[in-house]
Amino acid sequence: MIFRQLFDQASSTYTYLLASRPGGEGLIIDPVLEKVDRYLQLVSELDLKLVKAVDTHLHADHITGLGALRDRTQWVSMRLGDGDRLTIEGLALQAIYTPGHTDDSYSFVMPDRVFTGDTLLIRGTGRTDFQNGDPRAEYESIFGRLLKLPDTTLVYPAHDYKGDTVSTIGEEKAFNPRLQVKSVEEFADLMNNLKLPNPKMMDVAVPANMKVGLAQEEIARRGWAVNAQEAQRMIGLSDVALIDLRERSERERHGEIAGSMHVPYPSLKENIQSGGILYELAKSTGKGGLSEAQSAGPPAQCAALIAPYGARAARCGHSGVLMTPEPVLDGTDQLRRIPVGINEPPGRLRLDSRARQRT
């Protein structure tokens, strides 16, 4: 396995790059905006195909690199929930919901290690006094979930301020001063009285990280959006085809859509090029295509992928993209870089996943 722990000194953030082999698919955890060029350079040096990136939570001390990575690698956005598997070639991480530091905090578990975000730090824990933090929830996340992992499990946090790089679950049980409590009440009292200053970047980072890109309201204003009610009215029309862009795991979890054509996101790019299913469908029948996806934020990203290849897109909704016989908006170079704003509800996690082109 390829494993790299990268450090941003300004925010004391750890970013992790994982892959199963040289030349294989890569995953980045907790990227920092200012380090994106370095990540992509390292990915190139290791001959990896960067296909997914994820934040453990909405950060308050730096601007996430997810948006910049997505714009430069043509990713699409998905959602992860508690118990879901985050997979790349040869590797799988289980997402576990560990709220407390924030209400959208997740950890990612592998057989020998866990990426704990800001929930469990080395000889510390994440603060719980902003972003809907809750010390009681953090206590349950740590004692009820993370500390149930084997003692030998390696702990890789999202931050460290003392120069430590890795710990274990056993070490944290024994030596983490904030875990030497006898009850949830004692832990809550400890956390409620830390009196820490706010992160320096908080006023900038939080709004930026909540949107990552273009807000959904702006997408609607530009005339790209269709809501669920509009989409339902279009189903069955002779000039509209329903395309299900969800990945197989999403269909298994939420059910299939009657009458839809399944074209999952990873194959979207090849299917909108000449010879692809969607390209030939639009060309031969003159049909539009209303794509349906459970994933967050596909509208502009679908259009961004479709535009350079001549497939015709007029309106994109929160659930997908409406392909019509009319030409796409002018300025495809600009359209290709349109970002999408994602405001995830508590308990759901944003994952950016590259739309991979098979060669």
C-alpha cells in the first residue's frame, strides 16, 4: 500500500494520500487548498490516478482543497453515510459517523488504522464549542465507537499541534488526558470549560467550506435547475429519457428507478463522447435525458462534463441534468470549471469522486 502523511504548517493539518499500488487509484483525505499543487505533483510522481477525495468534517481552520481538486480533475460529488464503504482499487474504508466536534464529523476505518478527523486527536480531542458541537455526542463517538476498535489500531488525526504524527487506540486509552474521565458528565464539564480562542481562519473557512463552489440557488437562478416536482412531470414524455447516474451501491441502498437507464457516474464521461450510450441516444432519437442521482451537487458538474463533448444540456437540477435537443450554453471552457455548492445536512458527508475515463 502507498501511504503518505502530508502536513500543512499554517493550519497544522494532516492530509493523507492512499493507494493500493503504484499506477493505481488514489484517495486523498482532508486536502488543504494551498497544498493542491503539491498533492497533484505527488500523485504524478507516484504514477497514481487520483479518483476520490473526502473531508472528515467541515473544517474551520483552513479552506478545503476539495473544490480545487474537483475543478482540476473533473470529479463529481457523492454522499456517504454511517456504515458506507469508501472504496478505490484495492482499498476500502468504512465511514463511521462520529459527531461531537461538529455535527458532520466522520472517521474512516481500515483493518489496521483509523482516520479520526478532529474527533480523537493524539493526546487530545476536538473542541465542541462551535459548529453544532456537542461534548456528549463526542463522548459517545469516542468511547462508544472509536475506543471499541482494537488497541493496536493506528490513529491518524486531521491535526496535531505538538509534532506527533501517529498514535494507537491503546495509547490514547492509557495516556490521553481528556479520556481519563469516569462519566459523560465529567467529560462534558471538561470540554465546556476549555475556553479556547476561535480558529484564526474561522470566519473565512467555514463559509467557504460550506459552499465549496457555486450555491444551488445560483444554479436555479441561471435556469439550470429542475426540482423533483418538475422532474416527475417530465417522466414519460416522448422526448425525455430518464438516466440514473447513481453508482451501484447507491441503487442497492435506495432502490432502482422504474423505466430508467443506468449510466453510473464513473462511466459518464465515456458515455457522452461519440460512440457512447448517451451521445448516441441523443443523436439517434433526438431525446433529452433527465438524469436522477442521489448524489449531492451533480448539476453543474454533469454539464461541465457534457459540454466539452458536444452532448446537449440545457437545464441541470439538484438531482441531475436535463439533456435536451437544444445546444448547450456558450462558453464551454467557463462551463467546464463551474463549481457546485454543497450544503450537507448533519449526518451526511460529502465525497468528491473523479469521473474516470477508461482507456
